[in-house]
Amino acid sequence: MTTIRAVTWDAAGTLIRVAGSVGLHYATRAAAHGLRAEPGALDAAFPGAFQAAVAAWAVPYGRDEVDARAFWARVVAATFAPLVVPAALQRDLFDHFARPASWEVLPGVHAAVAAVAARGLPQAVVSNFDGRLAPLLDGLGLGPFATVVTSAQVGAAKPDPAPLVAAARALGVPPMALLHVGDSRREDGGAAAAAGVRWLEVDAAIDPAVVLAAVDGGRNG
């Protein structure tokens, strides 16, 4: 077994999550634009709207920064339907989720990232996200990371292996020497398998000891 020489992390669902309810965020910002919507109804509509956009998009989450805005505009429009969403609200919501106050760090994350750093291993974030991510992580006090690789940056979204391959290249290690930590079997697990990267599945709380055990399993194998 190849020695683990670097660790990559997924972002949403692994390191961070939306603070509170997506529907509440949407409804609050909508009210500022004179549009009334019930948070509960928006919460109910969001998953289907999101999955429909993922299925319809050539590169889910957006092939670049412009396309990322268009992707999220589709999600927002479908979530509010049949209400018509003003363009100003679309822009507002995109910017709203760039702010650290809209997110929270998941339990165990700070300790896990620090524990890996203490082993002297470089770390990166590899996420289906866009240019908002790196400053967002900084604002949440996460890192430092050697690099942050987003799907919009490389033009491909996990489970495509391209984001993980790009991270390995940036970290200066072969993919087989990476450990990728993520919560999604389809996106993280699928990308890791396709790239030849080891994957550690986590849920809504990370145990630093489990991450170190996975690192050490590779280092000693």
C-alpha cells in the first residue's frame, strides 16, 4: 500500500454546512426584495430543484464561474416556483452564500485539520463549488490549505476524477498517495475510485482519530 503523503477534504457536508435552514436563508433574503415565501415550503422544494439542475447541467455546479452563477440561478428559480425570482435576488443569494455567517464548521473539523497538519502532511480542499469557496474557508478560520480546487476552476465536477487529479498535481504527489475525506459516496467516493485515490467516508461529525488512523494505515502499509 502506497504511503499517504497528503490529505484532501470535500467542503460542503464534510468541512462546512449551511447555518440553519436553506429555506430560511432564501425566505429572509427574498423578503428584503419584497418577495414573500415560506421557509418550510422552500426547504421542501430545494432538494428536488437542486437535483433537477444537477441532472440537466453539462457540468453540474457550473463549468466556470459564469456558469456557476447560472446553475445556482436555475436552482433558486425552481425552488421558488411558481413565484418569479427577480434578478437582483438571484445575485443577492449568490453573494449571501459567499459570506462566512451563512455557514458553520462541522464538529471535529478544526481538530482533524490540525491533527493532519501536526503530522506534517499538506492538505487541500477539493469541492464541487466555485470561486466563493477559498475566501469562505478563510473567513471560517479553516486551514491553511496548500490549495483549494473547485469544480468551476477545472471545468469538471466530482465524481469526475479531474478535481482530485488537479489537487494531486498541485500538491506534488501521485493520486495514489492522497487520502480524500468526504461525505458523498457518489461524488467523493466515485471521484476517488476513478482517480486512484483512497477515500475516507465521513458523516456530519469528523473524528480526528479516525482520520489519523486512515492516514497511518496508508503510511504504514
